Amino acid sequence: MVLMKLKKYLNIRRAIGDQLNQRSSLRALPLSFHFEVNDNCNLKCAMCARQSDYVPKGTGNLEPSIIRGIRKWLTRAQYVGLAGNGEPFLHPRLFDILEDIRQAGSVPSIITNGMLLTLERLEHLIALGPSILNISIDAATKSTFESIRVGANFDTILHNLDNLVSLKKIKKTPFPIINFLACVMENNKAELMGIIYLAARFGVPKVIFQTVFPFTDYGRENMLKDLDEINQAVGPAKKRASELGIETVIAPLFFSLEKRLEHQGKTLRPGTHLFCENIWQTMHVGINGDVRFCCFWTGKSIGNLTERRVPEIWNHPEFANLRAAICRGEIPTDCRNCHVLEIHNPEEIRSRLQARLRNL
């Protein structure tokens, strides 16, 4: 355990140097991994990309051997995200994957719709130790929730959360930590305060509000298209969350950096050095082991973990070229409307990475 912590510590220290100095070829290995677990789902959420024709569906499950094959590099990563275009708890060997991540000393972070959290699965999750469960909660009332999360049962999810909180108390453990993910749309913006009260009820320390991509007609009709409107919708809930000791994050997913800066009264000047946490910190892996620059990237894979080692892919010339271009202030098409892209700010970068050091 001490050796694993030392490896993570040294990796973060290298990452600080990489990111402050805007290196395109990195000395640090990925601080986190994101795996697409599967593309099968038990729901038909109205705004989800799965409802569009161009998103692959039903192509399979991530093989645990892919995780096992990179365990030596997972020891240097703090977190391993498990999500994708499906529901992770439909993966028949999800707990094999979670166990491999645990043995590598990393913390699994799962995004789930919460419908499949049976008592048996909850007990298994608790037994794993440190983990994060990110549950999609898009409304505070049954009618609104079930109109968005088509096929879900609001009462079942609340019941599952009650069971999880009770089990954590019995086992005297804080794990898994529960976060809420909430898509902010026209038809649920009146219930954001209610989501905060649900978070308080279940001891949720963090609520992530994010806007939607226009994947479907429903998404296009209900997406909030103005940053002022988003702030007005989220503002009161954010204020109340702060009073209750709940952290909130707002992720405007379909707004360019220029638009976000303009909203702050700033201008993006040509040649301004930019930064993206995704391509300096996280390796994004598809169901078959293919690595892309990030989960928003529509281009081809730059390598496969069944064929190449993590360091080889992480500093692949195409990876280095993209990092260098962003450092120069160039914005690729796939990055134009990404909320992660920002101006390179050494103080903020150092602060975030030092927080990672404190969390070891």
C-alpha cells in the first residue's frame, strides 16, 4: 500500500511539471483512466445519444483482461472511470473489473442510472472499499423524472439509495461515496432545488449539473442555449447546496471557450496558450481497448491496449501533436464546444494537482 501511494505521489509530481511547463510529451503516466464498459442499457432516456441512429449499440462488453493487462500502470492512477453508452451494471463481469481496479490500488468511479442496485450488488460494492457511485438524478419528482429517464422507476431508485445509506451505516463505511449527476434542461430546471434536497437526504457530498448535447429532438427542444439562463436556473440551487455543505459543479457541455469567456466579459486572443485536462491527465478507452483522445473525440483511435503499452500510446506522436497545438492556442473541431478546454492557468493547475496529492 505504501509503495502504491508513493507511485501515485511521484506520478502527480511529474504531472505538475508537465502541465505547468506545457510539455507535449509527458513524463507522467495517466492520472486517471476512463473505460467504456458496454453499450447496452435498460433505459431509453429521452436526451441520450443512444436514441440517435449514429451511435453504436449492443456491440458488447469490455473484457476484464484489458484492465488486467494494464494493471501495472493503474497503480500510478488515482481514479478509473467506468461508463460509456450503456449501464455498467448490465456488464456480466463488472465486479471482476472492479476487483482488478481495487487490487491495482485505484479508485473505481461508476456512472449508473441506479435501477440495478440490488442489495447483493450494494453489499459487494461496499466490500470493495473506496469507490465512487455517480447516480443520474435529473428531477426531484416522479412524473418529471420518469418522463426523462424513460423506463426508470423513480421510487425504485430512491429505495435503492435508502438501502445503500442504511448498509453504509451498518458497515460503518463512507464507501461508496455517492454523487449525483443532473442534466439541466428546460423541462426540469424548476426541480434543481429539489435535487439538492434529495442529495441532503442521502448524504450526497457533490452534485454535478451539466447541460445536454443536441443528440435528439427532445434534447434540442429542451436544451438551455444561453449561459445567463443556465446560471439563473442553477444559481439558487447552488446557493442552497453551499448552505447545506454540498459541493456543486456546473458543466456547460455545448458552449465554446470563446462563448464562455465572452460571458465573463473576456476575449480569447489569437495565440493564447490553452489547456485541456483530458489529454494531459486521462486515457480514454473504448469497449475493445481502442484509445481516443477523449470521450468527445470523433476521430480514429490512436492505439489499442491489447496491442500497445500504455506509455507508448500516451506519448504517441498524434497525442503529442494535439497537446502542442492546444498549447499554441489552436482549437481542433472536436474541441470547439467542449467545456473542459480552458486558458492555461498555472495557479489553477497547480492548485488542482496539489489537491490530488492531499487526497492520496
